[in-house]
Amino acid sequence: MQNVTEQPSAKAMPLLKRAKDNFGSLVTLIVLAALPFVVALYDGQSLSSLLANEAGSSKFVQGFVIEILILGIFALSYDLIFGITGMLSFGHAMFFAVGAYLTGIMIKSFGWSLWATLGLVLAAGVLQALLFGIVLPRVKGITFALVTLGMASVFYIVIQAREFGEYTGADVGLQGVIAPDFLNPSTQRLRFYFIVVALTVLIYLLYKRFVTSPTGRVCVAIRENEGRARMLGYNTFYFKLAALTLSSITAALAGALHTLHQPIVTPNVAAMSFTVSALLMILIGGVGTLNGALVGAAVLRLLQFGLSKYFSESASFISGAIYVAIVLFVPYGIVGTWRLKRFERQKGWENLLKLMGVGKRKE
């Protein structure tokens, strides 16, 4: 006779496995959701004051975490093409800058609604990927990096040209962009905070699903040995273009969030140094780990804030020394090194339990 009590447990197994696989994401989501309330409670701020978005430590922390998450989304998009697919790009900042400038120009100069603007940003993300994808069949490696640098440099020059100064602000930057009332970070900081947190978690889960999908597996194979992937019958161009498209859309969305959050968009977000910042974030967190991009963004932004606050004149020197130390002593990044040491930690715990007599069988 079939045991009917086993059926619910069998159905629950996929859910339990999915919850276990995304345990870190769930914990992070809970911590970030509770953070504004914990900070407000610690600061003695009332709940009504917090919900009314009045000034205080909680509002500052919300803005700071928003900056980290926007940088984290940008770094995550770069990790997809560099860490997962193995395409080195020096023009990735262009993806972010197009989203940032397009959002500001459409809202400020043309009076577009937020949803129409976001739709245009997503379309621009696809077009950027197609533009970069034109050269994919012809170049790779450092040549691809130089070509992307050239394209991004042209965009960097265009946004600073006086002819477009009415829209882009030229070398001063785009100023005076006012976000819609329901999403204005000045008056609706808590709402904007939760939206950015939710988007970050959803984008991370989407990336994680992409990497574990058959398409993502081929992207990893391309990173390891593109020639062998071709020999197995895969047209690597389409897989690289798929990764590039998803990365471009995500980076453009991060740029749009940046414009909605910041009162000014400077040309620095289109410079090569901003791409280097994304590379630095994934090097700190761990190349090809995905969640390492978010960790690297948090470490980088915290270092920038702390060093500029306490070591204003020597901040650049100290931060450079810290980055060199991370590369030397944590070559696989924080998350990458943690994963590599996982088996050593398990063995250490087993040895410790044996020494304590926990693992001995009672006679």
C-alpha cells in the first residue's frame, strides 16, 4: 500500500532545496529590510518620524545603502561579461552612463513619465549591446577591450560637447533632475530604499538563474575555452551577445537609479575610471562569483567613505595600499577565497569535534 504521507514531503523537497540555495539572499533581504528600523530605534527616532522621511541617522544610512546597491548592480553587470563569459571590456561605463543621462534628459528636458523613460532606457540597453556585439565575431581578448574603450570614449566626448550642453550640461554635468513625487528620494527615501533593495535581490536571482541555465553554462565554457565550445557545435557569438545584452540592460537600469537618486549626473560616470571601479569591485569580492560583486561594492564604498572622513589628505594613498594588499593576500577576492577555503573549514570543524570527543560513538 502506498504511503500517502510521503507525497507532501516529496512536493516540499524542491521548495526546501530552493530556499537552501537562496538562503544567503533571503538573509540579506531580511537584514536590509530591517536596517532602517534598527538604526532609527538605536538613534531614538520614532516610527512615525521614520515613515515621514524626516532627517536622521536612518535616512542617511538609507541613502548610503542605496549608493552601495546601485554600485553593486553595476558591478554585477560587469561580472557577468567579464567574470562569467570572459569578455574584458574597457567601455562598460558607457552602459551605465547612457541609462543615467537618458533618464535625466527625458525627465528634465522632455517631461517624459518615469515608466516611458524606463522603457526607453531598456531599449537603449539592447541597442548598446547590439552596437558592442557588431565587433564580437571579428575581435576578442584585448582587441575587444580596446574597441569597447574607443566606443565609450566617443560617447564620453559627445556628452561633454558644447553643442549638446543644453541637454547634457556639457562638462559641468546634468543638473536639476527632479524625480517623480512618489519616488523622490528626498521626500520618499524609505520607499525608494525598499524598491532598490527589491530590484537588487531580483537582479541577483536573475543572474544566478542565468548562470545555472544551459545558456550560462555555455558562457562559462566560452570563458574557459572558446575554441572547444565552438568545436562542440555552439555558435559562441549568440551566447556572448545574450550575456552582453543582459549586462547592458542591467547597467543602464543602474544608471537610471543613479539619476533618480543623485541631484547631478557628471561625465565621470562615462569615464574609463568608472569601468575600472567596477573591475576593482569584482576583484575585491571575487571574479565570477556574482555575490562577490555586491560585497566588493560595499567594501569599496565603505572604504571611500571612511578614509575620506578620517584621512582626507591621505585617503587615496591608503586606499591604494589596501587594494594592493587585497590583491596580494586575497587573490581570489573575499567571496572567492571563502569558497576555496570551504573544504578546509569543514575538515577543521571535523577535527575539532573529534578532539572534543563529540564524534566518538558511545559504547
